[in-house]
Amino acid sequence: MALRVGIIGAGGIAAKLHLPELVSVAGIEVTVLAGRKQSRLDTLCRKFQVPRFSHSYEEVIADPSIDAVVIALPHPLHVKYGLMALAAGKHVHMQKPLSTSLEEAEQFVQAAEKTDKTVLCLPFVARPTLLTARDCIARGELGRISAAHARFSHGGPEVYYATIQQILEEETEEDLWFFDAQRADVGALFDMGVYSVAHLVSLLGTVRSVMARCSTVDKPTTLEDTAAAILDFECGALGVAETGWCDGARTYGFEVHGTQGKLVNPPLTSHLIKYRPSTLVDEDGGLIHEAVDCSGHANIHSHQHWFDCIQNRQQPPLSNARYARHITEILLAALESSRTNQLVTIRSRV
């Protein structure tokens, strides 16, 4: 029998990510979509052959015919409905970020660890480049890791929604909740910086403390549209996480530096390149570089990964609630650090 999935939230992320990926997974059947706008429900149900729609998120979660719920709502609503879904005995696919509140994140971790249902919270780290880099680090191929850098940034919500409008067959998007501090709660740091921080944590592990700066450079909002954070890792390495809504040319990539070499995922590519010194006694000596084979990890998207974990009755090894809670604490600490000009200690671990 197919896994019957309900989606709550019929906005941009459901249209661009969740629905296209879910309908491509053999064994998943999207049976209901819930949202506020009738026009969007009509369009998305037609485009993706979803048989039912609802205006009630609670109705979808309570539906006994639904096995699993995808939460595709604005950030501050994630945990509220995630807890409802877990209480109703559903598998959960949580849109990033987990929460904008550490108290909520803690509540969600406690609920997720008491259930036998699969909970996926960080879908973007199950990528061949990142997983292969983790393997290289674990094997000691780079020596002692000293530093890492990740940047995930784009031109902003208005650029993102230009694509969404085409999918939704809408002429304009006048309701960019991302810029509304009352509804979004947080800005670019949580929206895009979550990718940067999640990559670094997945590569290097637990963060001990954070020092950060946030700024509003260009966007019509009181929230941050640009941010950078220095992360002090338990392993001794330092990481720099950069993000923003003011990068029209887009940047998605990472690099890791060690005493015996470095790994680079060039921005906007699926490549991983290893560099190592030709000599350790000549500062100007050439570098030896080679492409790293990432085929040892399947290139599957997050919804296939979620479905596979459900089938195997397991939690995602990286994209789980505990990881998501740690990353939430790091992001909140970055906001606090920017606000107070102080180093902020991180208490959770992965």
C-alpha cells in the first residue's frame, strides 16, 4: 500500500519543492493539500493530480487515512503543527528551519524522540558532495581539520517568488511574508543561513559558541538580509557561515581546510575537488588537485530519503530533530551575538 501523504501549506515551497518531489517517489501518494487561497489549491491540485484539498490544517492532520504530513508553512508555525502531527501518529517532513524558538525546538525534539514515526527536519544535507566530504574527513584524508566555510545566498524572496508565480499561475505576489517581521519573525539568517550552518554542522559536528554580525543592506524589512557567523566547533576547528538575500548571482557551496589538504564544493555545482600540497617545505610549491568521486552516495532528493527511512523504520542519520534543534540554537545565538556584540555559548549537542 502506498504511503498516503497530506501537505499543509499551499505556498511557494509546496509548489516548487514538495509537490514535484513527492509525486516522483514510487510508493507515495499525495492525497490532500491544505491552504488558505482557493486559487492556489485549484492550481496545485490540478497540476500535481492531488485528489482533495482543505482549508483546515487540523483536518488534514486528524484524518485517519493520512499516514504522513509535510509541513510547508511559514517558520513560526512549524512546531505548532509538527507537534499536532506527531500526536496524531503521523510521519513528519518538516520544512526548514525547525523553529524560531529554542523552547519550541526542545518541545519538538522531546516529542520526536518519544515516537516511532520518522521525522525529517533537514532535507538539504543528504547530498553526495556533503556526505562524501564527511567520509573524507572521517578517514583523516585532510589531516587535522582547522576550518570550514559555507555560503548559501540568493537574490531574495522577491526573486524566488518570481518563479513561484509562474508555477502558481499568479501575476503578482503582494504578500511577501518573508519581509514582515510580525509573521516571519526572522530574516535571511534563518531562511538561507540554515543551509550554511547545517552543512558545517554535518561536516564538523557540535558547535560550542558563536560570534556573528547581521545587517540589513537592501531589502524593505527590519529583519536581517545579510549575515555572517563564526562557529567554534568542539573538534577545535573554526567555521564561517555566510548568507543573505542580496546575492543576485547566487552562491551555494562549501569548503573544508585541513593540515594535509582541503575539499572544495565550487558554488552552484555538484562537484567536489580535493587539493593537497606537493611539498610541505616550499610555501610556493604547487598544489595537486583531483575530482573526488561522489558516486558512493546516491543522488536522491529529501522526499525519497524520507520515504526510505520510513520504509526502514529509522530516523534520518543527519536530517533529524536533534540536529535541527542544535542548528536552531546556533541561529538564535547568532542573532543574539549580533545584537549584543558578545560571544554566545551553545548548550545542545549532536
